[in-house]
Amino acid sequence: MSKPIVAVVGRPNVGKSTLFNKLCGKRIAIVEDTPGVTRDRIYSDVEWLNYSFTLIDTGGIEPESEDIILKQMKRQAEIAIETSDVIIFMVDGREGITPADTEVSNMLRKTKKPVLLVVNKIDNLKLEDNKYEFYNLGIGEPIAISASLSLGIGDMLDEVVKHFNGIHENNEDEAQIKVAIIGKPNTGKSSLLNRLCGEERAIVSDIPGTTRDAIDSYVSIGENKFLFIDTAGIRRKSKVKEEVEKYSVLRALTSIEKADVCILMIDASEGITEQDEKIAGYAHESGKGIVIAVNKWDAIEKDDKTMSAFTKKIRTQLAFISYAPIVFISVKNNLRIDKLIDTVVYVSNQCALRISTGVLNEIISQAIMMQQPPIDRGKALKIYYATQVAVRPPQFVFFVNDINIVHFSYERYLENQIRAHFGFEGTPIKISYRPKSE
């Protein structure tokens, strides 16, 4: 099941990025006293009380006048409503209610999503009573915190995780495989969605960025049920000038988080770009299955070496997802679309593959005999045993004598040995190490 998504919304300079950094345990978002400093939405995984969720810091406000602030605040709240499971609505306890706060609260009252009204900058007991003014927003009981001093954050998180039970459970039986169609603009994502659905579900044009929203489509193909998500194209940050495209990036990121498998669409006529690498990185870091679909293959002049040469380029430029299968397609001509779907099903099954501890340790023992672990400062790494602890993505824990002498190259060797024996094609593998005493 995918992680719940929690978005922090609020007008400029109420402390959203400060809270984000506290919860993530590191300084990810830029924090300054100037409104609108957070230019792009930032996301990170957070854990609290054995719950894991994706937190989104909703920046992107570049105020020019009060009207612009209100307009973008409204748009920001709309995106939070659409893409999040829980919304933290942050206000400034020192300044009191502003027109921007009222505008957003009017929208949030209409949503069925859980909304927590968080009053920030309550830095001492003298300011505690300031929270009562915010009852007038009609959002519910205000929660007083100080993000900068870490006051009240635990109580706020307790309320956040109370809303996680039941999230995403309703759709579990409706779609066996959840697929996000990702890629930069104008690679044919919407055309593929329409081809799979057999109807015009998404607008298709030659203008990049036509798809603004993530569109969910339930489709049955053979014996399998899919939820396909057309995620709108992700542009380079330097090109994300229109506010609507900033929000498209958020939708794409949240769609990746909710998917089991991502189809990474690459335009054959353009080749592999830096933006393709970044988009693939989003899916890889999220631990999702990946299938690379090279579209518009019909438009390429080919000989018997063209496909091999293009494959080599992909493997070189996207080396970090060398596990991802590649399918050359033409949505326009319906070329290898059936093969693409078969590959998605196969990768979904690989993501859920579980290896017994006995069989796994037999393979690891053989691997150690073939190549001894490295020696660091006179101390040799000893691997006592390994076990698989999770799927989607497959996660393994190796119990060793000293986690500080695990070398990256040997970790890669062990991953390659696991893949050579068990497959795991199309899915990242995560390996962690623990001292045997744990």
C-alpha cells in the first residue's frame, strides 16, 4: 500500500518550510524571512509512531501584489485538496487572521479531506491565547506550535497519523496494478492512456504541457485490472514558469508515490535527456517498479543496429536503473503496446517477489565464497545471515560484524548476485546492514 501524503499549505512566511525541515530532520527547504522564498515544492519521507508518510512543503508563491498572493494561495490549496490525504493548514499566530487565510479556509471547509489547523509562532505561554482567534476560520480546533522551537509538534503529528487508518484501502481491490505514466511533456503519455482505455480520456495535442491534471482510469486488460494515471509532463525547473506547471510537477510526484509501477516514456526522436534522468530518479528513489517505453519508434530511420545502439545509450545515461526493461513502442501505430502491458504485469510481480531466508542465505554463502568481503583497516567484513523484510520494493537486511566496513562495491556485488539468481527485473532493491547484536 502506498504511503499517505501530507501537504503543508499556508500563505507566505507563516513557517511552512521551518516545520518541513524539523519533521524531515534536515535542512531541505530554504528558510528566510522573505515571503515566497520557497520556489519549488519539496517532498520527503517522514516517520512518526511507526507510521511512514510523504510530506510536501508547498512553496511556489512569488507574490507581486495582494491579488496575486490570493490567486496562488487558492491554486495551492486546490492542489493540496486533490493530491493529499491529510492537509496541514498553517497560519501565523502572531499576525492573526488575514484575507489569504480566510480565502483558503473557505475552500478547505468544503473538502472531505482531513484538515488540521496549525497555529505557528506560539513561542511562549503568553502567546497561547492567540490561537483562539482562529476558531473563526471554521476549520476546527487550532493546534498551537512553534516550528522554530519544536514546541507542540509531537501533539500535531499525533493528530496527523490518526487520519491514516483506511487511507487508500478502498481502491485496493479495484485495481490489482497501479501504473503511473511519467515523462517530460509531449512524449505521448496521454496518447498511450487513450490507447489503453480505448477512448479519449485525456486531451492529446502537439503542444507540450496540455495535460495539467493527473487522470485516473480503471481498465481491465485480459485477466488483470489496472489503475492508469496520466501524470502530466514534468519540465526542467528552469522551464517551470507557469504556475500551473509547478502544480503539474506535484501531481506527477504524488502519482509516482501512489503507483506500483511507473512507465517512463522517452521520445525516440529526442533521445535521452537530462530531464529523463531526473524523472527516472524520482521513481527510483520512491522504490517503484520501472518500465522504460521508448515511444515514436515509427518515426526513426532504422537499420538492424538502431535498437541495440539506442538501448546502449539508455543503459549508459540511465545506469542507475539498469534493472528496468526497455520496450520500443509506437502509440500512434499500436506497435508493441501488448508487449508493454505484459512487461508491466511482469515487473509488478517482480516487485512483490519474496525469497525464503534459507534459499537467500544459500546464495549469499556461495557469493561470499566466490568473492571474499573486503578488509578495511585490518578488519574483514563478516556476513552472518540475510533475510528479506519487505516487498514493493524488495528490501533485505544483512546482519554483519561491523556496519562501518561495508564497502559500496561489495554491496553492489551482493545486489548483482541476488538479481542473477532471483531476477527482480524492473524493481529497485534496497539493502541495509545491522550488527548481529540487534
